[in-house]
Amino acid sequence: MNHFGNIYRLTSFGESHGAAIGGVIDGCPAGIRLDMDLLSQEMQRRRPGQSAISTPRKEADEVELLSGVYEGVTTGTPIGFLVRNTNQHSSDYEEIKQKYRPSHADYTYQSKYGLRDPRGGGRSSARETIARVVAGAIAKQVLHHYDIRIQAFTSQVGTIVLTGKYTDYDLRLTENNPVRCPDNEKAAEMEALIREVRSQGDTIGGVITCVVYGVPVGLGEPVFGKLHAALGNAMLSINAAKGFEYGDGFEGTKYRGSERNDIFYNDNGQIRTRTNHSGGIQGGISNGEDIYFRVAFKPVATVLMEQPTVTIEGEETTLCARGRHDACVVPRAVPIVEAMTAMTLLDYVLLNKAR
């Protein structure tokens, strides 16, 4: 299962400490002029070592396009790409060859395949998301031709939460701080918390909110291809993602239907809804309103403190993790959430065209 998508389809490959992370994108429409600066910008938003609150691993994360693009324009053929790994510290993982890290994929991978790559988690590493960001950056540029725009932001770190709706904030401010929160005061609190947790060798989780503007009516396939189900599948495939809700989500369970129904009205010949508790999706199909959802991320499993565990033979022992890790994955996951959203929406745009 190294493929994502139906028509716009990504196949990714590579491991955290291998030679490179890469992928093949199939189904990208021909004739799209790619802005390589925008592609590089998306990679910089995801890359390690970008701020004092992210992992200190230094990687340039430069994309090498191998096929599918001629003179800067997509040809409609598969787009192959590579991002080379240049700053691995594989010796940091020598101890875990014989031990299972708590809450990691070490035990499950070994049980399933009979072996595993312990260097940085191998294929289970979040470094695999490089391929998603490349494919998502290209998908974003295609969606621009359909006037569809995606903006994600950090809405919670630990117990520090943005209490307002996404419409209460100027989301253009999201990139103004390393936490990627559009409220500068809350961002400062979040950053201070991440620094505090990091100084203790611990980690903290959080929530990313994503908003999609300009989605036309009619994206989504009943019954098993519902748009919100596809977005949920995309989000929960991201490392450390533990929850997904769209629209009012779990909060909506507290109210009566009469309080949460989205009432239709005629807006100069266009059918709209006065509220958007549905999050832009009804019956699994987009209704033309903004799509918005939230993704919960657990605290990073690697904590730099001694913890009990077992060896691969089942003997009780302890493990003190080494290496370079994020104390909070949320700020660097913002572009990954956007990338998975872009790929999903473009796939469904192309499914509609295929009709």
C-alpha cells in the first residue's frame, strides 16, 4: 500500500536513512506550468532544522524532477522525483536494533515482516512525507486553475487552544511564526510550551485546522467514496495523526438538529447555506461552502528519557532514545496536511471530469 489516489496517484518510496525519498506521480494533467519556487517553498515549510523548535537534523530537501516535465510544463506522463538524504546519523539507532521503542512501529513492523530497518524508523519515519509534500505542491498548482485554495494552521498545542472559529482569524498570518498559528499571542504561548517540553526531553501533541476555499458543488462519490471519508483517510495516513473531524465534528453532538441544520437560501441565483456546521460537505458531496476540518496529532513517541521496554527476545530492559527529534510535530505537519488535502481534492476533481 505505497500508493495514494485514484486518478491523481502518488507512489512513494524510500526510508529515513536510505539514499533518498522519492515518488512517481501519475495522472497529473498535461500543460500545467510548474512554479519551482513554490515547490521549493513547500519543501522548506516541511524540512527539518527550520527553527529552534524543530528537529536539528539539517537537510536541504531539494527536489530532483526526473520525468514528466518538459521546459517547466507537465507533459501528462508520470512525474518521477527524488529528494536525497544527506544528513543521517544512523549510529543514533544502534541500540534499538535489539529493543522496541515504546509507541513506535518497531514491534508491529518486525511482527508483520520478520525484519525491520531500525535506522530512524525506516519506512515508518515521518521523513516519508517528503513525497507527499512534493505531490501535494504540484496538486496545489493544478487546483489553482480551478480557483481552489487550501490553508492549514496550528490551532492547538497541548492545552493552549484557539477558541475562535477559523473565520475569526487572519490566516495570512499563519507563516509569521515558527508554530504556524495565526494568533501571534497564542503562538508565543505555544512556542514557550514546546521549548519547555523539549528542555525536559519530552514531547507534546496538538491539532491542525485546515480550510479549503473555492470548492465547487458536487465533489464526492456516494456511497463509499464520500469526500469527507477520503479526507479522513488521507489525514489518518499521516504519521502521529490520531483523530479527524470535519464541520462541527464531536462538538455538534451536544446540540439538537434544529440548532445545527444549515438552512438554504437564494443568494442572487446561487443556492447557499446561512451557516456551515456541515463543514462544506453534505451526503459525502461538497456543497460549495468552505470545507474545514481538524486533525489531532499525538505527542511524538520518541522522548529523550529512560523508559522501560523489552528486547526483541521479550526480555525486560530499559531504553533511552538518542537522535534528533521534534518535541512537537504539529508545526511541520501543517504543509503535510495541506499536501494530503490537495491530492485528495485534485483526485476528486479529476474523478468528476471523468464522468
